[in-house]
Amino acid sequence: MNDPATVDDYALPGTETVALEPEAGPPAKAKPQPLRRAKRPEFYKPFHYILLVYLFFYCSRIQELIPNAHTGLLLQPILIIGMFMTGSTKAILRSDIGRIMVWFTAWVAVCVPFSTWRWGSVIQFVVALQALGILFFMLAFIRTMDDCYRVMLTMALAMAVVGALSLVIGGGRGAAGPEANRLGLGTGGDTLSDANFLALYLVVGVPLLYFSASMRRGIMRVGLICLMVPVLAGMAKTGSRSGLLALAVGGLFFFAFANARQRAMMIIGGTVFLICALLFLPHKIVERFTTYFQSQSEATAEAAASAETRKVLLIRSLELTAKHPLFGVGPGEFVDAEAKDAEANGERGLWHYSHNSYTELSSECGLTGLILYLIAFWRAFRGLSPLRDRFPRALGRRAALFVQITVVIAAVGAFFLSIAYGGVVYCILGLSAAMQLAAKKEYREMNPPLQEAGA
């Protein structure tokens, strides 16, 4: 790895020579000595690498493609033991994001007794509790900026594997229906068999791959850049308009902070991507990307119907929020509650998830659940801005920017998917929280408290 202090092919406007203002120095006779850290065994490191394996499987969802593969059940107990061995059981409480998500999960538990079907909500609470465990593990075993870079690389490689497998194996939930041309990974209840879920995972991998490539040289950089091909190709073949929108918003966010060379590369790369999409994608997929609420042909009827259904679901979820503003209808119970409410009004239920994490929470866990979730997202984004603008090392500033981009992408994707209780969103929140703590620790080590004169 290159010396972070010398890697600066990314530059923020007006921050090429930015440095934090030094504190007032002591008298001349009390010149401070350079910081010398004693070499101590890093007992958490073995568990850090186990965490990387865990995150790779969690983000790639490979275990869903392998019968009886329960990597989570194998690795979670090891990581829990590691938390006790390294004294990290309370690490999550050092982060404001961690504390907020603890409160969020506790509120999900509070809403269970008020559910329209309590057992279904209990199952959903268990899912949320397992997702909270990811935050516990990440905040316990990601302690330095270098640890953050390794996690970013691990997540990037996981998404690259997802892209490659989706192109080779394929799959999807609409293999015999109107969505037959849309790419998925796996079948049936597999998470990434849904084309929109697959698209979000792949789009999250784009900024992580770009960052990982930018901090390396030679064949490693070339290899990571090449991995962008299956990621972008897979995303395009999903035909996911929400994925395309998330990619566009993330790209615009990066464009705002990129230098002139990077902006030129983005324009050229985007043009090439668009041309390749028009040339190689099935015609129905291309039409789907341009269809929203009106069908221009038989091929786009499914896309227009899908958009209209989402619009109705949004309205229904807001109606349920208005009727149950405090505790909601119960975690995971929007589908049942919407159908019962429609039946009571002499209408037919849609029997779909809300396809919107924000109204999913407001209707299932009340406005309190939604507010806690939004605060966590905001802190994950806003807490990285000082690092992006003023962190002393260029590599750290760049890493903060690209994690911010993944937060933006996840926030956009959450508007179109029901992912409030788990999934890659929790990995992104955990990465942001861990990076903020690691950056503060590294800055303190670079700027130790000055000793009193004569001490």
C-alpha cells in the first residue's frame, strides 16, 4: 500500500493544501517530543480478519446459493467470543450511530405487542436484532483507518463476485413472466433473485471498487478496474430504474467533488456505458429504463404497471401511517395490514411489500421508528463531512468521500426497496460509524496533548 500521505490523485475544491489549525504550542524550552507508540500485540486483529470473511459472505449472499451453507451461524459465535476476549462488548455505545440503532432496534421490540400478527413481528424483530449484530461486530473490530480500507475492499470484492455470478449463473423471480428479461441471482426466496435488490448491491460496489483501485498501483489497480465491468453490466441487465437512479445520484455527488481530470473521465465513461447499453441490452430492458407511468408499447406494459403499483403502495403505506402513527401495524406486517384495511373498505388488497423503507417503517413501527432510522442515516452521512474536507491524510479524505457516496446510494435505494430491517444498509452504517471513530483516534495520535512546561 502506498504511503497515504503521498496519495493525492483526488482533490477537493480548495482543500489541496488544507491542514487543521495547530494548537497553541508550549514555551520554547518545553518543545514537545514526537509521538512514539509502544508496540503492543493487537489482539483484535484475528477477529478483524474473521469479520472480513463474515462481511464478504453477508454482502455477496453466496451462502444462499449453496444448500445448507450457514456461514453466519459458524462465524457469529466466534465474533461474539472475540468481543468478550478483546473487551469490545460496549464498542457500539461509543458511536452515535450505534446508539441510535440500538434505540431503533429496541423500538422495534416495543412495537411487537401492538402488531396485527405478533408472531410475524417477532420474526421480523429477530432479523433486525441480527442486523444490529453487524454494527456490534464492525465497531468492535474496525479500529484504524487501515481497517476501514480493508473493509471497503472486502465489500467491493463481494459486489464484484455478485456481478460476475449474476452474469454467469443468472436467475431471477420473473424467469417465466413479464420480467423474463431482467437479471437476478438465484431463484425463489434468494435475496438477490429480485432484480431491484441485485441492482442496489451492485451500485453500492461501484464507489467501493473505484476507491480500492485508486489506492493501488500496477496490476492490482488494473484488476480492480476490470471488475467494474461485470458490476456495471450486471446492474444494466437488471433493468432496475431505482438502481439507475441511485447510480446517477451517487455519480453526481462524486462529480461535485471531483477534479477536472476525474470529471472528464466520468463524462467519457458515462458516454461509453450509455452506448454499450443501447447496443447490447435487450430492447425490452432499454424501454423499461425509459418507462414510468405510461406504457408506450406492449413491451413496457409491465414497467408502467410496476410504477403504478408502487405509487398505490406509497399512498396505502401513508394511510396506514396516519391511522397508526405511534406503534404502527407491527414490524413486517404491512402486507397483512394493508390487505385487511383494503378488505374493510370493500377493496382488494395488493399483497405487496411497501417497496419504500421509509414508509415501511412509518406504517409498521410508527413515526418514532422512522425518525430514528432517518437520524442514523443523517449521522452516517453528515459525520463524514469533516473527514472528507479536513482530515490530514489525503487517503482518509478520499475514503470518507466514497463512503458518503455509498450512504447516498443506500438512501436512494431505500426509497424504492423494503430494506429497513437488515441487509447491506447496515454494513454501510457500520462502516461509516467505524470510520468516524477510527479517524478521531488517528487524529488524536497524530496530535497528542502537549505536556505542560517543566513537566
